[in-house]
Amino acid sequence: MKNTVPLAFSDHNHEKCRAASINAAYRQGLRLTKWRQLVLDLLLEDHRSMGAYEILEKLECHGVKPQPPTAYRALEYLVEHGLVHRIEKQNAYVACARPDMCRNAGFIVCKTCRKVAEIEYASSEADLLHIAAESGFETKSAIMEVEGVCADCQKSA
């Protein structure tokens, strides 16, 4: 297996991640309504997961106040079209890191900072655990999502 630190846990130009997601939406011909675009933009700010109510709170800080069903419908649409993933262990959402390549994604989830690394084409739980270990990630559990504490959070603890 290749020694690769996942994108979310490496220094990189995050604007490229954001542009890739928006471009993928337009290439797919998706209709990004005002609410879908706002929700996607919030999730594209970084590689951290957010719960639906946190998304609602952040939308309010940006001067808009959707009702919970509006946010949930936007999230459902974005998940359905592969622009957003639901992180089951956190009951939260994260923008897809590589929407054009995402088919069999697994996730490395930091319980402390909520950063989520998407592992493309993860073939097994063992692959996820191996990549997590190479990333300096201290694994806590694995159910297609490897949960633990990332190297940055370990350093700051």
C-alpha cells in the first residue's frame, strides 16, 4: 500500500478542494438552489464535519435563517449526488473531498477537531487502519469510519 497522508490531514491549498466540488456539481448538471449552495459552501470551508443544527446556526451567523426541513432537504440532495457524505458515528456531514472519484469512500474521523479524511476506494477496514496509522492517527474504532485523534490534536493535548 502506498504511503499517503490523507488530504484533510496534510497541508494543502484548500481552495482547490472547494473549486473541485463546485465544478463537479456543475459538470453533473446539478441544480444548486440558494440553500443547497449555502450548505455546501459551509461544509467546504474545511474538512471538518458539522451536524445539521450546527449548519443551521452557521447559516444564521451569515444572516439567513432557514427552517430545519430546508437544511435537511439541502443535505439530503447533496448526499444523494455525492457532494456531501454523512458521517454516521458523529451524525454529521462533511463535503466530499474528491467528488469526481468518490465511489467506495471510507473515512478517518478525529473526535477532537472533527476533521474528516476521505479515503478513496478503500477496499477493507484494514486499508483504512493502515492509512490512519501512517498518518499518525491514533485509531479509536472502525466501522467504515476510523475514529480517533489526529496528529495535530495529539500534539496540542
